[in-house]
Amino acid sequence: MSATCRNTESRRSAAGFTLLELVVVLAIMALVTGIAATRVFSLINSWREHTQLESIEQQFARLPMLARQRGSDIVLPPPAPATMTISNEADATTDPLPTEPPALDLPKGWMVYFDQPLRVRGSGLCEGARIRIEHGDRQYSRVVAPPFCELSEDTAKPWP
């Protein structure tokens, strides 16, 4: 055999990877992908929650403008609707008065609690209140400060 001609068997074994090597590499890639995917999903959920919280806070900031546009006071939480009685010959029925659409449009799963009713006058001036915004097991305490309904973090003692 000449020195320039290589053995065909050694050329075949050096040309590629074994099945075991490919399986090990794929297993490592699957493990890294699994770890990264859980972090990415939690990051996406965190961004979504943060965006929804900002949306709620912006709705509070828009309350004075909304009250001026309506020309009437906005009270949150809205008081129980008044009812009127309509008589029809012998039987009386009670129907709620028509009300305007709510001032806040909360995303699904979010709740807002007030320590006292928040009143925004038709002139756009806000009387202020403390609020607690909840989503699942997370709570965000805020102060709606007069006169312009500016939101800030609530550093006072926690709610009962």
C-alpha cells in the first residue's frame, strides 16, 4: 500500500458522529430548552401582569377628565343602584334605573378595593382614597391623592 492512500475503514469512522453522541447532545439541548422555557413563560406572565396593573393605574389617572366630560361626579365603588317602582294595573315591578357604564374596566381576574368611596367631582377634582388592587395572590396598595387622582405607593400600615 502506498503512503498517500488511507484505509477506507478509518475514513468512515472519522467522518461522523455516533448515535450515542447525537442522543447525548439532544438530551442536553432539551434540558437547557426546558429550563429556559419555564423562565421565559414566567417572564411573559410577569410582563402581562405589570402591563395590566399599569392599565388600571392609567384608568385612575383619567378619572378627572372623564368626570369633566360627563359633567357629573364619579363615585367608586359605585353606590347600589336606586330602584323605581312601575305600576302596571294590579302588580308592581321594580326595575333598576339605567346607569352609565362603569368608570373602570378591569382585566379578567383583577379586583380593586377601596377604604372609602373615591369621589371625583364633575369639575375634575378628586377627594382621594386608599385602594388595594389584587390579582391572584398578589396585592398592590396605592393612594389616590387629591386633587388630581395621582397614584402613589401606599406606605401606611397594611389593610385589615
